[in-house]
Amino acid sequence: MAVISQAGIGTAPDAGQLMAILLKLLNAKRTIEIGVFTGYSLLLTALNIPEDGKIIAIDVDRAAYEMGLPVIKKAGVEHKIDFIESEALQALDELVQKPDTEGSFDFAFVDADKVNFWNYHERLMKLVKVGGLAVYDNTLWRGTVAMPEDAVRQILKEGRKLTMEFNNLLAKDARVQICHASIGDGMTICRRIS
């Protein structure tokens, strides 16, 4: 029942379409997704990478992932997905320690807890290859990042603060070229350049 009450937190359809195009333009084969929920963006990724492509999908909630798994199976792309039930930082730290993973991912998509976005970014800069993309969802935080603080509802203020801090850190990060797409709840696309 908890998944149904959170249905609005999935990736927006227009954001998903942008992801699909980015995956195709990159000819992405190896990807990583942090924050899977019911698997809509995961399904889009699996449909847009080659038959022998692989996705490392990390989420703490296997039940939510399994809710969307029948659709993934019906699409015939389950074999492309390696689901890891774990806190993302722990799983990323384990990946970073493996000698064959540095710079081995073409694409990363992050739609998880905002408090750790910068921590995820730091690890992804080790995992995503130069020329690859790391894409972060919800970087508009329901438009509140452009609002005066006193106009923001109390329930959104902490998320707004974290999102603004993350956006500012990305803007100063010399390792990436960034582009903000004002679709869905905002997506920041980071192309790793060093």
C-alpha cells in the first residue's frame, strides 16, 4: 500500500523520453541507476540499451521494484538488470573498490534521497567514463528552487535547501559540463569531461 501512496514520485514521462534519447545518442551499454522505485526509468533504460547491455539497479525497497517487475519481464529485458537491494552509498562504495569498474559506466541516473546526491555524484565521477553522463532527477524540487524562501511550503523547505546546495556544487564542479532540462521536476545532465 505504501507504493501506491507514493505513485507521484516516479520519473515523469517527458523526463523518461529525454533519458531514452540520451541513452541512444551515447550508444550506452553499461548503466547504473540509483533509486529504482517501481522501475519505470529502469524499464526505459533496459529498452534503450543493446541486447547485451547491463544495468546495475540499486534501491533499498525490493517490494517496490517487484511491483514493476512483471512489466519488465513482459518487455523481455529482465536479463539486462542486476538489482541490488542496498543503501546506495554502500553499494557504490563496493563498486568503486572493484578494479574493473572505474570509468566503466556510460550512463547513470539518480532519483533517490536528495541528502546524498553529492555523495552519489562523487562516487559516480569514479564510475562513469569520461564522455559519459550522470543524470539527476528532481533538481527543480517542484519549482521551489526558483521561489523566494518565504513562498515555499514548510514541507518542501528542507528538500529545496538540499537541492539548491546540490545544484550549486554541480555548477562549480570542473569535472562536468552541465545542462539543466526543465522537464518533469527538473533534470540536470552532467557530462563527465575529466
